Amino acid sequence: MAIITESFIYNSVAVLATLVVGIVAFLKWRLTYWTRVGLPTLNPVILFGDTKDFLLGRRTVGEQFQDFYNEFKSKGVRHGGIYLGPSPFYVPVDPEIVKCIMQTDFQHFVNHGNYIDEKSDPLSGHLFNLEDAKWRNMRVKLTPTFTSGKMKMMFQTLADCSVGLGDIMDGAASNHAPVDIKDVLGRFTTDIIGSVAFGLECNSLKNPDAVFRKYGKKVFEIGFTDRIKLLLLFVVPHPILRVFKYKFNKSDVERFFMKAIRDTVEYREKNNLYRKDFMHLLLQLKNRGTVTDDEKIKDDNGKTGEHSLTMNELAAQAFVFFLAGFETSSTTMTFALYELATNPHVQEKLREEINTVLVKHDDKLTYDGMMEMTYMEKVLHETLRKYPPVPNLTRECTKDYTISGTNITLKRGDKVGIPALGLHKDPEYYPDPEKFDPERFSEENKKTRPAFTWIPFGEGPRLCIGLRFGMLQSKVGLTVLLKNFKIKLSKRTKLPLQLDKAAFVTSAEGGIWLDVEKLE
């Protein structure tokens, strides 16, 4: 018996040792992928690849890919290959290559390469994740919902939410209390998107613990477990994850949003309720298969259009509109206000434009007035240059592609990481890149830079479909604040500003706190 036991232990150890050696050998071989392709590489290590700092929470993903960009740029190469864990990523440095990937040769890079499982993880089936023909069909359906005409239609709903924002700032000014501006603006944009996307009064400005605010924040919280789940998305083939019904979205978040959306849809359909918002347009797509200018949810004959949205598809689109709408806009306004507080001459110039435009529109917030604020647009563009909410853009090679001007061929399935932050802070395109200078985005100065060196919304056919709405609500928020208040940086803001390593979207560590003074 002892002999059998000893033999079993010996054999088990031998098998385990062989397995470990095999895994290590495979990982080492995996980390030679780009060398075999012929691309410049860095110094990957087993398990971490080149992204040890990101995976251990010491750098944000944007900073990590900015480091890669700078390293390859310093070597004088047009591109390079890195490893996120053991997963290879192609990193373009030359804007011309970026242009080819995102626009000229888009047919080779249609997809983002994100995980999607519409059955087990229904909220993952939104436009940002969808691929190939499904993406094209959904893009065609949703494009009419984001025209200037539809933005005008939704504008008053958006503007009405700004009243609560002014009330909070009034209170802060009266009490001489510093304001955590990201929190306030997150509540403001949650109320806007909740109203526009769901037709609901979220009351986040009045109640910081409002349920929509709670679950919206939860989506973007990244703990250790979330980092592991994120790594699995890059390491494990997605078909295998789908076999095991892997879910990236948190279960309680899914339950909350699915119920909120389903309840809204059922109530509106039952009562044939019309509101000038995004949900009305989604309901038209669900029941009629197309967006129209009338107030009807269904056709007169009651028939559903052939290419209508399913309930899950509608829910996924409303979900991503909510997330992208509240988080990215609040982030952009937060960093804009930080820069305006530290550059008072820019703040005064922008306030002057705001007051000049508002006088022309009877001191009212109007869609046309927002469109006239050209200096405001420069301020927002410069903010998005320094602090792109999504600092690294991904693409997946969908069919073999030879990089223009090289003999390097990317294979189907190869991942691409486009370092937006690296491009945005390259002194070749933006001299003294840490300086905040809205005039970089004058028409004259924009002409001096290569295309695809400013890509906070992506570019090409997969350009962010909601960028107009995001810019619009950012303009409204800044208009309300700067018209009525002078802002300064509070001593509670941690300087020098550091990025929050645990945030999914670009955020300041410790938040940005402002002192507010009411203007007479």
C-alpha cells in the first residue's frame, strides 16, 4: 500500500511539474509573437507581459499605453508590439497608421474586440460592443436618433435638469463650503440621462444616494476582482468564455437596469405616452423598426417593423447611452473646471462669451445659443486632449492586413491598442503638452497638425455616435456654472494632480474640489 501511495505521489508531482514546465514554455513562446512577426518589442515578463504596472494597479491603462507610445516614439519607429498579460497588442505610433486602422482600411478593423454575450450578459449587446453586420445594422438604426434635429427635440428636457445644479452651487457659495465637483456633476448628468434615456426623475442632485446614481457609479468601480475579470477578457478566447456563460456586468447592476428599462417600456406602451427623449426613439425602433418625427410609438395598423429592436437590444442601447452619457460628460466638465480654476484668464474669457451669447437669447438656455459658443468648444476640446475619458482605444483585426509601407502583416484576431493619450500629449503635435491652451483648437492651428492626433471620441465609421449629445450637455453644465459663479481651486484638491488608478474612466485621485463664489 505504501509503495502504491509513494508511486501515486511521485507520479502526481511529475505530472504537475511537467504541466508547469509546459505552461511556462507556452507563455515564453507566446511572448515572442511580435518578434516572430518582425515588430519592435519591449521587455515582456511571464504573466504580466509589458503591463505589470497596470495589472498591479500602479498605472492607469491610459498611462501604461502612453508609456509604450513614448518608448516606441523615442526609438524612432512607427509602431511596436506589446503584451497585456500574455495577450499581444499592436501599438501604432504614426498617425498615418492610426488613420489607416480607424478609417482608410476600416474594413479590416471593424470591431472593438470587446466581449459580448447577448444571452447570458444581455446588457453587453450594445452598439459599442456589437460586431460586423450586427454593428452595422444597429448603427444604421440608431444614427437618426442623434441628428441635430433630435438634439433640439431633447434640449429642453436637458436644460430643465440644470436648475438643481444651480441650487447646489448656490448652497456651497452661501456656506463657503468646498465642492467635490465630480460628484456634483455626476449627479447632474445622471439626472439628465435618466430623464432623456428613461423618462425618469432620478433626483440625484437632491439625493446623492439616489438609486440610479448608486448603480451608475457601481458600473465604473474597479476592484481587484474586476481587474482579474478584465484580464480574462484579454487572455481567454471569447467563445470559451461564452461556453461558461461568463458575465462581465455585475449581476445586481444588470437586474436593476433591466427592470428599470422594462418597467419604463411597459408603462409607455400601455399608456401610449409620448416624451421628447431618447427612450421614445428607442420605442419607435422596437415597435416600428424606424425612427419617425411623429409622436406615435406604434404604427396605426399595430404591426411591428421587420427590423425592429428586441427588448434586450433596446435595454442594451439605453444602458450604454446612460453610462456613456453620465460618466464621460461629468469627467470632461470636471477637468475643464479644474483647468479654468487654475487658468483664471481662460475662465474670464469663457464667461464673457457665455454672457454675450445669452444676452442674444433673452438670457435663456437654447440649443442655438449652445452652438454659438465657439470658445467653449475650444475649451472642451483642449480638456479632452489632456484628459480623454477613454485614453486607449481598441480594435481587432478582422481579416489579415499588411501595414501600409511595411512588410508587417497583422493576422485575423490580432488586437490593436491605439494610445490616444500618447498622441494627445506628444510635443511634436502639441508643444508644451501639459499647458492648457484652448487656442490649439483654432481653425488655423488645427490645420497645422496631422489628422488623427486628437481622437477622444474615436474616429472613422466607429466615431462615438453620441458625441453631439455629450458636448451639448457639457456646454449646458459649464454655462450654468460660469454664468453665475466664479470658481477657484480648493486646498482640498491633491496637487500635483494624479490619475486614479482604480477608475475605469479617467478620474483624479482624491477628486477635484472647488471653492465657489456667487457672482452678482
